[in-house]
Amino acid sequence: MIKRFIRRVLGLSANHVERVPRQRHGLARDALSPAAAKVCAVLREAGFASYVVGGAVRDLLLGIVPTDFDIATDARPEQVKPLFRRALIIGRRFRLVHVMMGPETVEVSTFRAADPDTAEKDEHGRVLRDNVFGTQAEDARRRDFTVNALYFDPATEEVVDFHGGLADLKKRVLRVIGEPVTRYREDPIRMLRGVRLSAKLGLRLDAATREPIRELAPLMERVPPARLFDEMLKLLLSGHASACLRQLREVGLHKGLLPLLDVILEQPLGERFVTLALAQTDERVLAERPVSPAFLFAALLWHEVLAAWRGREARGERSIPALENAMDEVLDTQCAKLAITRKLTATMREVWGMQPRFELRSGQRPYRLVEAPRFRMAYDFLALRAASGEVPAEFEAWWRAFQAADADTRKAMLLPETGPRKRRRRRRKKRPAAPTPAPA
């Protein structure tokens, strides 16, 4: 009776499961990576169930090459590990097994239960711990969206569908499993993930899935900063960052995540700068070129730094100390919300700190700047500022030409010194020591 009540509250069917043959979905075992196929085969030979699950199945059905493959099984972690030469049990909240085969790492998880009565929650309904093993049906029920709850059986080439994920993929709809408010309270990150997946995959958020997000947006403040940072990084490096951030604003999730969205709403110059930064990032990701998270976060937070810097200068602080203090102020605020790593913030500070040095184009300063370790990243940042109209285009053109020029051309390009010349201190000649009087 209690189980029936829970199913009714979560909007779940009693025992509906559909095993869809290959003829209806078109996915073959050959589409799997060699490592994923091998892991499934080893588990099956040992007498365990094994399915490719989640994003890999979803992407393959959409014609997208997955970045990784996850396996779900009824074997416990301690039963999985001995089956493979290179395997490691990881995790505290969820114990998983990472199986390493050549350059590929396959994540193997045991079916888990989704029991709202036994899961440990905080006062807002967020699940803190629910590391309980269960059946495949329970495992499907605890997943976030229907399109992520599809299981592919390599042995039979069937897709096991508990929640109508195949139909939703066909309709290009993203729908949360169960009652949306309850699922978002259990894990507020699901709201952010829903926005990212809908933008990345070109899926439409189901009306019931979308409707509570604006009201429940404050729950994001209770998400641990490290988890929020990881999810924001996935969003920004998805290759569809511009679409993701537009959608964040549309559903009401933008406030408090990053100042960049408030900048977009309030400052036309900041909007152009951020839009260019995101467009360049998307272009690089889709072209499979490397992207620096430090550069991206430096771009997204730059106008917060710039505003704080100008404000401090207006209050009488000297320019460079004002910039240093502005960087501290912005990073302290952001690191309280997003656990941006120290390595990233150090690089961001270097890029920001080099911007005033681009204005100095006389003497030995340009030579020293070109030799700086982060010069190329800082120059790209300057080019972004010039493209958005924040600084004169001639700055970027001068530095582009200077770094490519030979020694004679560089010397001819230098501007004359305009500031007051420092007076060179004369070295005082040491007076010869007085002779020591001879002893009497």
C-alpha cells in the first residue's frame, strides 16, 4: 500500500517496462567502444547482468558520438573489481568501479534503489545519502530524466525502457522522471543539468519539468560549491554555452550563479564581451580544439573586476593596487559560490593583471611582456576586449604586429617615453678609510 502511494506521488507506473528490439531503435553493439563492449562481456560471462546506460545510450540514439560509456550491473563493487586487471573502487556517497582498458576508463555502477523513506535528506528535501543497492527498475526510477534512463543490452541489442525515454527522444522532449518539485528538491543540480541537456541536445523542456524551476531556483544556494562548479564547467564547455546561458535566464536560474548573466542584462558593453567569449569557446569546443577554463572564467568575470577596479580608482586608490584589490574582491565572492580551483584563479589573476601592461609600449616593457609565460593568453584576452569595443583596436593591432616582428622592426615600433623619467641615483664614492694610528 505504501509503495503504491509512493508510485502515485512520484507519477510512476507500477511495472511498466518495455524491451525494444534493434529493428525499432536501430542501435547495434558495434556502436560501443571496445572497452565498454569488453566490460559488458566479462560481467556477463561471470553471471551478472550488464547494460550500457545513461548518456551514452541517449547520444548513440541521437547520432552523437559519446564521450564515455557507463555500465550498470547487478554485481556489487567488490564482485566487479576482481574480474579486471586494472580496476579501482572509488566514491563515498556512491561506490563505483573504474575499469581502465588502454586509454579508456569505463565506469561500472551497481543498480541502486530509490527509496524516499530510507534516503538521508536535509530540511529542504535534498538527498544527502542514498547508497542502497536495488533492482534495475529501482535504478531507472532514481535517474533524473527519461532519456537518461535507457539501458542497452549488448547481448540482445535491446533497449530496456522503463519511463518512455525512447518516445521522448523521438518527440525531442526532455522530461524529468517522477514529480518535478520532489526530484528538484532531492537534487537541485537537476535543474541546471536539465537546462544544459536541453540546449546541448536540442530538446524541448517538458512543460511540467520547466514550470517549477523559477520558484525553486533558491535551492541552488544550498548545493556544495564543488558540485556547482563541476556542473557549470560542463555547461560552459558543452559547445553550446551561449544557448545554455540564454536558457538559464529564460527559466530563472541565472541570479547568483555567475555575475556574467547580470552583466548581460544590465551592461551592453559587457553583453558584447561575454557573447564573444562564449561564441569563441563554443567554436573551439565544436572544432575539438583545446579550451582553457581559466581563460573562460577570466572572461566571464572580467566586467565585475573592471567595475570594482574603476570604483576603487574613483575613490583615490592607485591603479595597480586598485586592480589587485578588485581581483581579490571578485574572486572571494565567486569562490564562495563556485569552488574555482586555486590553479585556475592564479591563471585568471595573471591574465587580468597583464591587461594594464599592454598600454605601455615604450622602452623595455614590451619586450618583457612578450616573454611572460601567460603572454599569449593575455594577448587573446586583449583581442577579445578590442573586438567588443572596450579598448581601441589599435592596441590589439600593435601587439599582434610587435610579437611577429623581427628585432629591428620591433625597435622602430616602440613609442617614445612620455612619462617623467626616473632620476638615476648617483652612486656615492666610498671615502678611503682613515689610516689606523700606529701604536705608541
